[in-house]
Amino acid sequence: MPKNFVVQSHKGPYEVNFTDDLLSDVRPLSDGEPHFIVDEKVANLYSKELSSIINHSNTILVQATEDNKSLDQVSNIVNQLVSNKIRRTHHIVAIGGGIIQDLSCFIANTILRGVRWEFVPTTLLAQADSCIGSKSSINVGDAKNILGTFYPPSRIWIDPTFLRTLHKDEIHSGIGEILKVHAIESPEEFDRVGDSFELMVNDFAVLENFVYSALLIKKRFIEVDEFDVGIRNIFNLGHSFGHAVEAATTFGVPHGIAVSMGMHVACSISVAQGFLTQEHATRMQCVLAKNFSAYASTVIPVEQVLSALLKDKKNSSTELGLILPIGKNVEIQKIMIKPDRQFRDQCTEALAALN
Ligand SMILES: NC(=O)c1ccc[n+]([C@@H]2O[C@H](COP(=O)([O-])OP(=O)(O)OC[C@H]3O[C@@H](n4cnc5c(N)ncnc54)[C@H](O)[C@@H]3O)[C@@H](O)[C@H]2O)c1
Ligand SMILES: [Zn+2]
């Protein structure tokens, strides 16, 4: 088991606990006066292990769908918390993936002007990436993640046992973010993950070690730029193109898999713009392609990708802000690029190279 560690935040330090027996004894989650917000699917899959939580009078089950990351669902959950008589001295315990995290974090931050919350991430993406970093996001209409806050949990419990019931796509989605974080650290760290790719997919003990190293790398960045106004921006590697792929396929590609595609496109664009050698691009793209192989033949309409790219938050009024791997040290940097004819042609080629 990886070692527990502490993350510093504007709300004080919070602990990330690794355990492989949370499911055999969930009593530590019931300390104090908890209100549980639980992914309904997780509650069904682990009905025996989580029975004391599922039968707790202050438990709210939520379907983890992107549509449910809405203000309607926020008010629905708040209504239930109010009828369960939540008080400022109580706390919320969220059990689920990124969707349950976003809803619970947003509500914990705003209900009664803030109650403490704890998080049990049950997806690989949430364990390896989103659980630390303080962010919450809610969708409004078509605007994804448009409302949000920074409000870290007071404790995180990571039990790899949960990963055993995840669909293969969800494993690859989490690996997409693991690859991103290690690419940010160094080419050597990216290669270390790449060299273990097959092992990681098939062996949860190996996977757990990469969850740990991904969190330790991310911890360093969020401790200096928790509010994402500077260096933390590079964690958007693969995300401009990744979000564009998600939008162009109406979310037909899981998030972290779209991020792997986005990193592949970022490498191609960086080569075409003269920032990266083909050798480095190929080295990374071989690994990335393995991670999105199940989606490689997805039809991705170029025009829709380009129009989604133009709406990215990192753009200026005339230029795209892209996070690209640069130079002989493959440093991850933000580069401003004019979306001219040449860039559009480069995008068309980069997208064609995905399949
Ligand atoms: N706040 C942040 O920092 C942050 C960061 C990245 C992503 N996100 C958000 O997270 C969401 C994606 O989250 P995600 O990928 O963790 O997954 P998710 O919460 O969307 O869940 C994916 C699917 O896996 C199921 N599931 C969850 N745990 C399971 C388990 N142990 N076994 C079997 N099935 C399980 C869920 O019910 C759901 O069907 C997006 O809405 C994204 O915007 C937030
Ligand atoms: Zn992401």
C-alpha cells in the first residue's frame, strides 16, 4: 500500500489515506454526524459492504450522470439535506467518482456557508487525479463546468478494491490522466508509465503505485497554485483538444480517453509548429494510442472540433491558448497560436492521425 500523505490548502492541511480494508469495515466513515452522498451504482455493487451506510437515515443516493451535475440536482440534494436537518457541525461524506465529487464539493462549500466534507473516490480518475486539488464544477445548460468553487475535503480515503468493478473504459479514462500527470513531470516519468502500460492495465497493485505517483506529482503543483492562476494551468495538457473531442462526439468518448487523444493531437500540432521533434512525438503517441485504441475509429467531425477549440477558456480574443509539449526536454508549456488556415490544416491532419 502506498503511504498516506498530507496536502496543504487554503483551508489547512488534509490527509490522503490509502487503505485496502475500508470496504470490510466502513465504521470510520460514520464517525461524527455524517450525511452520505453516494453513487447509486456503487451502492448497488457494494450493497453488502456498504449496508450500514445505505441504511443510514442521512444517506442520499445519486445517479452519476453528466446531466445530473446540474443546479436542479444540487437543489434536490440540498432539499434532502435540509429535511435530514443538516447543521454546521455535521459533515458530508461523498462516495463515488468525479460526478459525485463535483456535486458534493459544491454543496459542502455552499450549504450553511460551508460544512466539512470527506471523499471516498471510487473511480480511477477520481483516485489518481481529481480527488486532490480542491475544485468543484457544475454544468448549466450546455456550459460544462461553468459554476465552481475551490473547497478541498478534510480527508480522502483511497481503497483500490473499488477499481475491480470499473468498466475497462473507466480504467483507460483514469490512465489518460495518469499519463498526463507523468508527462508533466518529465519524459522519463512518462516513459516509466508507458513501459508498464500492459502491466498497469492488468495488475491493480501496479496501477495503485501509479495512482500514488500521479497524486504526489499533482500535490507539488496544487500546493503552489491551488487557485489555478499560474503553473497549474499546464494540467490542462490534452484538455483543449480533449474537450473538443468530447463536444464533437457528444460525449461519446470518456473524458480521460479523450484527453489521451487530445495529448496525441497536441504532440502532432507541436511538431507541425516546429516546437517538438518527431522522435519525441512518436515516443509519446505510441503509448497514448494504446490507451484510446478502443475509440480509435470514432468519427470525430473536424469542423466541430475546431469550433469547440475556439470557445476554450484559455484563449485570448484572437489566439488559442494551447498546452503543448515543447523542446528537447519536452517541457509542458502554454503557447498562443493563431487559428489560421495553416493551423486548421494541421488540426485536420492531427485528427486523421488518431485512427
Ligand atoms: N473536480 C475536479 O477536479 C474534476 C477533475 C476531473 C474531472 N471531473 C469531473 O468528473 C466527472 C467524471 O468523473 P469520473 O470519470 O471519476 O467518473 P463518474 O463519476 O462520471 O463515473 C463514471 C461511471 O462509473 C460508475 N462508477 C463509479 N465508481 C464505480 C465503481 N467502483 N465500480 C463500477 N462503476 C463505478 C459511475 O456510476 C458512472 O457510471 C466529469 O463530470 C468531470 O467533469 C472533476
Ligand atoms: Zn481531465
